[in-house]
Amino acid sequence: MLARRTVTSVRALRATRLLSTRAADILSSLDIPTSVELPGVYDGNWVGNGDIMESVCPTTGEVLARVKTASPEELQHALIKSREAYRFFRTVPAPRRGEILRQIRQALSDKRDALGALVSLEMGKIRTEGVGEVQEFVDICDYAVGLSRMMNGNVVSSERPGHTILEVPNPLGVVAVLSAFNFPVAVYGWNLALSMAAGNATLWKPSPSTPLCSIAVTKIVAGVLEKNGIPGAVAGLVTGGKDVGEAVVESRDVDMVSFTGSEAIGRIVGKTVQSRFGKILLELGGNNASVVMPDADLSVAVPSVFFGSIGTAGQRCTSTRRLYLHRKIASEFLELLQKMYGSIRVGDPLVSSTLLGPLHNTTGVNIFTDAVKHLRDSEANILTGGSRYSETPFDKGNFVQPTIAIPKSVDPTDKIWSTETFAPVLCAAVFDELEEAIEWNNAVPQGLSSSLWTRDLRNMGKWIGPSGSDTGIVNVNVGTSGAEIGAAFGGNKSTGWGRESGGDAWKQYVRWSACTINFSDEAPLAQGVDFSV
Ligand code: NAD
């Protein structure tokens, strides 16, 4: 399944190194050269003279490309170009910005399958999820096209006669988007679409391990901007590692930082941006629970938990990591779930029948291995999984067995429950009362997603109400994972309180002014203050 046929075409033979056809076909379908080091900076022109970064395929270990990242000078130049682009773009009427987004949407849609395959190749998620991620970008563009005619302010009644108050949204400036490896296309899409509709210049610093996705997307977006005579730096790109990320975050030329990543890095980024009074949007780690009541429809709940915990090999911020089962159905549920785990088709994520691909990198494998060791050391009952897939054809990739464990301790503040294990490890516990499960659900630092499985309206009311789940996404009979773009997406507590995508998320990408206008012949003060001489 993971065979790597070597390229025999003349083009590839001329190349300095041979790339598998598996990879070469995808890269060439997106006009990404396979024989050269790729420039990883776009500010209207493609450049790159910083460190060389390798894109490594998580499935085969093959080096897919070498990318020239941003040098410190190139980063500063990109920031200047972003500022210039913003000054231009803020004067373009919002509906016209919407029209450009409509064209971006079309260009992305035309390349949806190729781009989805690239996500699968470089990140490691299965192809249907890779394509779904691109579809999410397409969807948010549709949303932003409409939004571009609806980014309305407010008219507020004034207490002073002959006065009116307007709340006015204006473009904000330069928005930097720092993104994580697990959604190498969609997270940028959510941000770019809203930021562009709002009239900003957006500068993307993607994950260092998914540079090809960011180059491919930027090429598509840049093509549309160019056709419309819009400066390329409206949607700039600076690839690089921690140094580039730090420099972007510290820069006073960046008005807003939208950061998606781990809680540990988010804490640093949040403090840095706050210390210079920049705007910050944080989308950090999740540690999501499903709670299953005795009246749940298990024919729906079990497959949903299966997808929630195994989908994207457990590398979604919304993956189901904790499973709280009512005592009455616990054994039956676990038996059914284990049966599904036993049927998982592991392999090359590009093959359509595969449901479980590799972890993205060796860091992920170490996270998995450490978690399993901790479970074993603390005498957890490991029901299934617990090892790597190390035999051929999995030996070159980062394949691990999806794991279900029943930890000895049910204390949700115990490390195994309270930290996000970014791998397919699901921990289960048994409860007797819904209140107990809600308490466990809420006892962890993170607050991204949660779901309750029940047919009882009373349980549902409790779950979504003031004494219910404290996460940003609170589902009923829907898994923790797989949100749509229409609702604001994000989490509470150590997930960072950020909201992206739908709802009121756009309001963060503008600067708001309260404008009081006096059209009378008097100048009264508010609250009846008398300052007459
Ligand atoms: P990460 O925190 O390691 O990296 C995220 C980004 O931060 C990368 O672009 C990285 O280069 C950059 N970075 C690293 N150090 C930096 C520094 N000191 N200053 C500035 N930037 C720096 O995260 P990851 O491993 O790529 O992604 C996985 C994490 O992301 C998980 O915790 C997952 O839950 C989270 N995530 C959250 C959401 C959400 O919407 N809540 C979505 C996707 C992923």
C-alpha cells in the first residue's frame, strides 16, 4: 500500500533528487517544482534566503521538498510590504473585497482535490479529511463574500439632544496568522477570509512542518490578487520556525496576532502580544469529553466517538480524549467501540479506503509513547492499542495504534486526564449521575469541545445551561469533533477564549470607533455635568 515507485520521467531524472510518483504527481498538479529549493516567503515577490527547512512525509519519511525560509531582513521587508498593502486595501470598498474573495473561493475550489491530496501527503491526515479542509476554506470564503456587505456598525441613541452616536468598524491593519500543523489550510482560511473582508493585510506564518501547503495556498491566492491588481502582500507568507514566529509576534507592525497552537506556546505568545498592547486571538489545545447517558442511542454515539477519537489520528484540537460512560451502558459501549477499533483500516492516507494514517511527526509518536507509559505505570487497564505499528509497510512512517484505556484514577485533575495528549489515546471512566460527569468534564484546564449523548430533554437542558458544560463548543448527540464554519469556533479557559470563523468572529478583525456627532447648536455634556463659567 505504501509502495514508492520511482519517477522515470525525463523531468524527474533531471532533478537533483528523485521523488516518489506518489509525491511528484501531487506537487506538479499544484505547480510546485520538485527539483529546486523553494522560496518560502511571499510579499508580492517570492524570495527566501533564511534557513532551509525540510518538508517530510509522515507516511514514508521521504523528504518532499526543501524550503528557503524568511531571513530576519526578509521578514522586516515583508512587514513593510504588508503595511503598504493594508494602506491600499483599506480604501477598496468592502463589497469589492468580497468579489476578490469570491474569485479566491473559485480558484481554491478548482484545485480542491489536488490541494486536499497535498494536505494528506504533507500532514498525514486521510484524503477525505484533507479535501474537507480545503472545502472549509471554500465555505468560509462564501461566508466572507456575504459578510463583505454586512459588516455593519450600530446607531446608538444619545442622551443629549441633537446628538447621535455611531459605532463604526474600520479595517484594523496587519493581521499575522500563526498556524498549527494539524490544519495546515483551514485555519489560515478562516482567518484570511474574515481579515480580507475587513480590509486588512494578512501575513501568514505557518507551521514549519507544513510549508508546502502554505506555499500552494499562497500561490493560488496570489494569482487572484495579481489578476485584480491588488498588492500581493495583502496575503503575504513568511515560512520559518520559532525565530520567525517570535519576530512576528514581537513586531509592533503587527496589529493583531491570531495564534493557533499549543497551550504552552500560546501562553508565551499571548503575554508577548499583550505586553505591547497588540490584539490577540488564541486558539489553543483542547481536551474534549463525550458523556454518554443510559438513554443514548448507541448506534449513533459509538461511531461518533470512534470518529472523534481516531479521526485525524487523534490530532484534532477537538478530538475526543475523555469518555465518560454511565454505569448502565459502560460495558456494552466499550465492547461496541473496541469492535470498531478492531476494524480500523490503517495505511497510506492517500488511499481512499484508509481511515487511520500516521501521526504527523516523531514528536507526536513520543507524546503517544509517553502517554502509554504513564498509563502503564499508573496501572491503567489498556483495552486496545498501546504500541507503534513498526512492521513493514509502516516502519518508515509515524504509525501508532489507536488506544483505549481505563485509568485507575478517575480524578480529572490527574495528569492523564488534565493534559491534552495529541495522539489517538482515549481514556474512559464510569459515572452514576450526570452532575458528576459534568463536574469531570469541567474540571480540566482546557475548554474547547464537549458532547452529551442522550434522548432526554432534561439532560440536554442541564448540559447546555448555566450548570452545564463550560466549553466553547457544547454539543448534544453530535461528536466533539467536526465543526461547521457558520458558528463561531473556539474554546474557553486555557484553550484561549478565541473565536474564529462564523458568529461574531469578524468583529475582532476591525477597529471599532464610537463616534458621537453633534448636529445641534448647543454643546451639552453627558450625565448632565455643568461646566458653565
Ligand atoms: P505549536 O504550538 O507547537 O506551534 C504553533 C505555531 O507556533 C507554529 O507555527 C510554530 O512555528 C509557532 N511557534 C512555536 N514557538 C513559537 C514562539 N515562541 N513564538 C511564536 N510562534 C511560535 O503547535 P502545533 O504542535 O503545531 O499544533 C498542535 C496544537 O495546536 C495542539 O495543541 C492543538 O490542540 C492546537 N490546535 C488548536 C486549534 C484550535 O482551534 N483551538 C486548532 C488546531 C490546533
